[in-house]
Amino acid sequence: MPKITFFNLPEDKRENLVHAAKKEFARVPLYQASISNIIKDAKIPRGSFYQYFDDKEDAFFYLLNSHVSAYKMYFLETLQKNNGDIFDAMIDFYTAIITEERENLQFLRNLFLNMTHRIENVMARSFGENDLNENFRKISNLINKERLNMQDEQELFHMMQIISSVTFHNIVKKFAGELPFDEAVHNYSTEIYLLKKGFASI
Amino acid sequence: MPKITFFNLPEDKRENLVHAAKKEFARVPLYQASISNIIKDAKIPRGSFYQYFDDKEDAFFYLLNSHVSAYKMYFLETLQKNNGDIFDAMIDFYTAIITEERENLQFLRNLFLNMTHRIENVMARSFGENDLNENFRKISNLINKERLNMQDEQELFHMMQIISSVTFHNIVKKFAGELPFDEAVHNYSTEIYLLKKGFASI
DNA sequence: ATTGACGTGTGACACGATGTCATATACAAT
DNA sequence: ATTGTATATGACATCGTGTCACACGTCAAT
């Protein structure tokens, strides 16, 4: 977490710094980003940066968290809009991610192509994974389970794990392969379809 | 790829260097590894390192590739041993990965907890993903398709994509969560079972 | 008005890591 | 011996990080 001094900053100065950081993390992934670039761009002295953040990662995860919070809300809305159909909702959500604009897109690209477990964890936490935690319950309640083959909450949990693995992987593929939009959506839809249908007659 | 001089090295010196590198990459993930540590451990001067490798990554991917080649062979054997049952084979394979020993285990741990797309690509290439390439065909030929619901090679390809996404993710979870062996296998088996069964009545 | 306490701003600096380069060395071929 | 080619070496320039001693500004107490 950023230090108190960061939040005490006058709004314009803070936003300026945030923008500089975002720009750097859109340019290159976390481990290649340089504080020097951020402070040069934000026109603040080196010492000040460390007045606000512990280090590079601190700034990065601050940005990441705000992104994730936004997506989390968007996901819940999408799920409702699709009347609890998790599969249709996922496809909507997937297309939204890969349709992001410029700087956001670059940020996401660097994010997904360099998806460390630590980063994935931050994302998944809000996406309803991890434990049978509050987030998972919130999502679980919105899901229409009528046509689902899930026996209990455990299975539902694992189903969500699988769906998110597959979704992450498809996003990575899209960003890495520079696939055209249509092809990316088609691939993802195919995989979602296969997940619904199942792989084998048991 | 390492330079020719590396391969021209007398075997003992080369193995010594390889071992030092392996040790460093078992200690910390790629982006935190330091060449200084490797050369100190291998007792070679700095300049020599650059005689053999382009940089840190070059050394890392050399090691990674040899690991991957071994696993690739092991996977094919496992698939045969299970008479083409891809699901049982995956569970065998999964348990083999998480049962690795000491230095290998640490290397794998750092690998999976910091799975960049570039790294994943190297791994997946040999695991039969990516294109409908030679590797995929080799695996495809070994798979018993009798009880599979796959309509064509395309669907089979996507099925393999999904399986590998889920497998990767389970390995990461295991390494990150320090799950006990039994629990990890149980989780993975559940997810494989759900994949076979399918999520929904369409 | 002066003092002191506190939060904040600043940039010089020590440290450590990287990649290069000029020079040294080994060894083979003539 | 001489020349050529491949390899070895470590000092060095460069760059990025995190720290620290000091400067500054504000505000409340005197």
C-alpha cells in the first residue's frame, strides 16, 4: 500500500504521479519498469517517490488494484445482465477485456504476458476465486444453477477455477498472438462450449 | 541459444557452470537471479560468462529447454502407459511434477510462480500446444478417442489447450499454497473429472 | 515574534548489477 | 619461430535502486 503521504497529496499532483506510473507500466512489464522514468515523467525528485511508495511494486499493485476493482464490478453487472448464465457472461467479459483502449490495453498486455502468481492472485481474489470467500459467494448467488451439473458448492468452486484458468489463458493467447478480434472470440467461445458439453462420455 | 564456445567447453567445466546456473535459478526466479552469483559459484570470471551466453535469459532458457525435453518424453511415455487415456495420463503427470526433488523442485517452483508468457510458450511448445504442429500430432495419435466427445481435430486441439491451462494452474496453486500432496491431487482430480463430465446440460 | 515539533521535499551518494572492451593467453598450422 | 584464431580475463563505464542528512513549511504553544 502507498504511504499516507501519498493520499495526503493534492489531487492534481497525485493524479499526475499516477498517470506517470501508469504510462511506465503500459510501456514495459513490472520487472522492466524503472522508477527513474516515472519520476522523470512526473517531474518529482527521487526521494519524493519513496515518500509515497515503498518501491516499484508498491506503485504497481496500487494501480493494479484499482483496475481490478473496476473489472470486478463490471463482471458482476455482466453476470446479472446475462440472467446468471455464467457462460454467456464470461464471453461478454472476455470481449470487454480484449476491446480495451490504448494505454489501458498496453497495461493489460504487459500484465497478462507477465502474469506472475502474485499478480494472478490479486486478480483472482476479486474475480471470486481462492477461498470460498465473500466474493465467491457473491458470484455464486448470481449464477443460475438450473442447467448446471454441479453437485455442490465445492464443484461449483472448481468449475469457476477452471473457467478462470481458461479465460486467463485465452486472454494471454490473444495478447501474445495478436490474433484478430473475431478469431480470438471464436476460440474462446469454442472452449467455453467444450467446457459445457464435457470431454468424454464417462 | 548459448554460443558455440559453451558447447566447446570441456565437459566438467561446462557441467560446473550449468550446475551453478541451476542453483541460482533454484534460489530465485529469473528476473531476480544475478549473473554475479552464478560466476562466483562457478568460479569463472565475468567476461567468460558472456563468452558462453548472451545474457541471463539465454542461460535460463537453455536450462529450461533441457528440463522441458525430459518432461516431454516422460509425458509421451505416461500417455502410452495409460493406453491413451489422456485424463489418467494427466493425473499421473501432475503427480510426477509435484513430486520432484529438492533443487529441481525449487527450480520448478520459481518457474511456475513466475510463469511469463515467454516461459509458458517454451513449455507449451513441447507439451503439444500452440499450433497443430508436429508435437500435437504425436500426442493426438497416442490419445484414445473412443470415448471422447470431440468432433474433429480442432476440438481436440482446444480440449488439449483447456487441459493444459487447468494443469498449469493447478501446479501453480500447489506451489503457491504449499498444499499437502493428497489435497493437491484431489483438487486436480476433481477438476479433471468435471472437465470430462461437462458443466451444463446444453 | 519565537520556538519547537512534525510532516514533507530534495538530491547527492553508496551500493550492486550489467555488458563491453582492450589485452592476455593458449594452441594449432605453417 | 611466426602467424592466426579461438578463448580467457577483469577493469571499467553505465545505470538503477534505496537511503540519508539536510532543507523547508506549517501550525500550535509560549
